[in-house]
Amino acid sequence: MSADTNRYESAVARYFEAWNAGDPEALAKAVAAAWTADGRYTDPLAEARGHEGIAAVIAGAHEQFPGFSFRLTGAVDGHHDIARFGWELVNEADGSAPVAGFDVITLDEDGRIRSVHGFLDRVPAGAA
């Protein structure tokens, strides 16, 4: 594994730590570790900038899907300061994954996320 590959995988691991943080304090800490101060998050259902805005989007997802966690699907693919990866939202009780998507992230020189461009591939009826 090259140093570059590890850089992308490390950034994505921090991204999932933020999305799976269990309480507001852990969430704030994880978002600050993963994103730049002026980081951005955009998907078809949300747009946020800065740590507080991103944390609010993540908290909203947990409110809508209690008892679920985000999981990487497949490998992280990256080049230059860009990486892409698939994910799914998994019900911890029964293992079902009603939501799945694909994200493209850009990184700063320190490996923190500048921006996320999210795409939803599978969304349950009524959730969008």
C-alpha cells in the first residue's frame, strides 16, 4: 500500500468515525478531526459548511435513522487530493441497509476533508 493510498483510507476512516459518533461531544470532536474548519458537505438532501453545520447534518441523519450505522462498501479509490468510495447505512438490529450512496471527497495537504460531494443510490420511500 502506498503512502497516498493510506492517506485516502485514513481520511475516509475519520469520515466514518464522524458519521458513526454516538453523542454530541464525540460527534463535534470527530467532525473537527475529519474536516477543515471551512469544510463543506453536499448531497441531494443537505448542504452544510463548517464543523457545526456538518455536525448538524450528521445528527439529523441519526435522528431519522436511530440504531443505524454507516459502513464502507468496497475499496477507497483516490488520486491527487480526491478520493471516492461507496457506503451504506446499516440497521444494527437486522443488518438491512435501506440507504446506500457514493461520495467524492477532496483533501487538504494535511489529509483533512475540504469537501464532500455525496450521491444517494438507494433511499427508502418517504425518506427523501
